[in-house]
Amino acid sequence: MSRHYDVAAVRRQFPVTERLLYLDSAHQTPLATSVREALLGFYREGSELGGPKPVWLERIEQVRARVAKLLNATPAEIAFTKNTSEGMNIAANALPLTAGDNVLLIEGDHPNNAYAFLNLRRKGVEVRFVPLTGETARAEMFAPHIDARTRAISLSHVTFHAGHRFDIDGIGALCAQKGLYFVIDAMQSIGVVPLDVAKCGASLIGAGCHKGLLVPQGLGILYCRQELDELQPAYLAMSSLAHPPGDYIARADNMTLKRGAGRFEIGNLNLPDIHALDASLTLIESVGQSAIEAHLLDLGDRLIERMDDLGVRLVGPRDRADRSPHIYVLDLPADSWADYLTSRNVRVSPERDGIRISFGLFNTAEDVDRFAQVIAERGTLPVRAGAAA
Ligand SMILES: Cc1ncc(COP(=O)(O)O)c(C=O)c1O
């Protein structure tokens, strides 16, 4: 049941729900039937027709336009990559940074964001980790760490480890005011939390598609703001060029880059996953991103209430404004709870501070109640060593 959409109809698209209490969409998505059919359709074309590549290439552009619409971007601002890490590395290496410049990251944020920038230390770029104070990251948190050599802020939109929703609009405004590049890792938010590039003022955004965008691993997207012509790709291929040679002979005299994200796209792409993404976007659009977000926030409210009743503490923020709709880490020691939950057919993830529950658009209030019942059935709740009872 949902106040926001026909969740029962959506759930029928996810056969996994008949076998498992699946609460692990922040780890990877279970496949929807329509997405699986799109993959099979692609493989069928490849095997029976030998691959209509021109048709596939046309479809890439259609899917690119759909991704652009999702982010309120233009198609030229979207490139396909293979995952978030690739997007973050493209971003880190494209920024015009020199020795002595510094970049601000958040302490404890996803390592795939951090390493892309830590790798720039070989060029003399300093990485400053800003401690996460308060319930979520806001502009005020960064302000004291900015000096004349600060060039960029890079962070997750939603954290994987506790479900914070960082204030990207406020931080984006600070970046605009100070003339900083703003890089966002949207892996955990894309498809779940509406993201408007015009509103947040991002310079670059990287994300994989295997969580909220509902396709198997191996496809990522990169947003790059159109007017940032100074950003340079570390790798170059024909597909990066504004005027690729029609005769397929490389020449050094016309290497003008595409504008926007296209300069960072190289070679053949993950065609099966792009077909899958076409189908998953149809599913997401049919429900609506805002409806998905609202439904998952309702599930979160219910989970918090049930866990409060059981005396189980939520690790991350409780406030709707500060939390992601779908990621909730419970202060239950993973080493003693993970196996129990697996034995009860409940799929969750062990996380650094407990057990991570994460919802997908197919989860229901009954799933939350069932989860609470499974927790309660274990009897005594083993609390973390040193934690208050
Ligand atoms: C915030 C965040 N960034 C990045 C990743 C993963 O990076 P990649 O898509 O490169 O595997 C994850 C989790 O898988 C994540 O939660």
C-alpha cells in the first residue's frame, strides 16, 4: 500500500519479492521483469539479426536524452561511463588543478570519490577532509576550510554508510559564490532522490546505474556542465571529438573536443545495459521520481517508528530533510545479525556502524512490519559493546 502510487503493480515487476524480503537496493538492484526483457531483446537482436548497430547507436542517443531529462540537463551534458569511480576519476583529472591547489572532501565519504582526488597528490594537489558535524553536510561546514587555493568541493549526494542527504543546493550556491568547481557522486541518490543540475549548480556528476536506476553493474553516467570548456579529458578517442575523421585516419590538425560531457566518452559503450536503462527509465517515469521519493520516505518513517518501539537506534539522521528516503542503518552489530537475517530470508547489508536497510520502489509498509517482526522474534537485542542499553 502506498499513498503515492500503485506499489502492488510495481512489485509484480520484481519476482525477487516472492522469495526474499529484499531490503538491499543501496547495494544492488534486483532486476525488474521489464528490464530483464530489454536485456533479452538486445541479446536476441544480436544473435538472430547479427546486431543492427546503427539502430543500437540511435537508441543510445534516445537513452542519453532520457537521462538528461531526469537530471534537467541537456543530452550533450551526459556521457556514458562504466561506473561512479570512472566518473569521479574523469572529474578529478579534468579539473585544471596545479600544485598547491586544494580540494575539499568529507571525512568518511565513499572511498571511490576520495581516491580519485587523493591520486592528485602526485601533482601536488592537497586533499582536505572536512569532518561531518551535525546531522548532515551544509555549506557552513565547508566555509571555514576554504582559502585562496581551494578549487573544488566533491561529495556524495546521499551517503551509503548512514543515509545522510547532503544539502547539495546550499553547497552548490557556496561553490558558485566562491568560484569553486562542484563535483557530486550521485550513486546512491540517482533514481531515488530527484536531482536538478540547474538547481544545485553541479560542475560534474558521476553515478553508476546499478542501484536506483535499476540495471546490472557496468554502466555509469557522467554529467558535465556544457560551458566548462576548460575541462580536459585524460583519455581521448574518436568519440570525444567534435569532428571525428570520416575516413577513420587520425590527424593532429582537427582535434577540437565535443562540448559538454561528450569529450569524456570513449569507444564502444555498454550496449546491453543501455537497453536495460531504457526499460528502467520507463518504469521510473511511469511511477515518477517524486512519488518514489515520497513513498520511500513514508517507509522510512514507519521503520523508525517500529525500531523505536523495539529500542533499536538509527545511526544516521532521523529528520526527513536530512535523510535519504531509502537508506537506514540500524545500530545492530553486523557480525551477530547478518547471518540471522540471512537465515530468515532477509537481504540487507552489513555496514560500518551496523545493519543497513535500503528500500527500492517495490518495497511496502508490510515489508517494514515483517522486518520489525523478524527483529523482534530474535528475542534479546544484542547491543554494541560499549553502547548504552
Ligand atoms: C556513494 C557511492 N559511490 C560510489 C559507489 C560505487 O562506485 P562504483 O560505481 O564505481 O562501483 C557506491 C557503492 O557502490 C556508493 O555508495
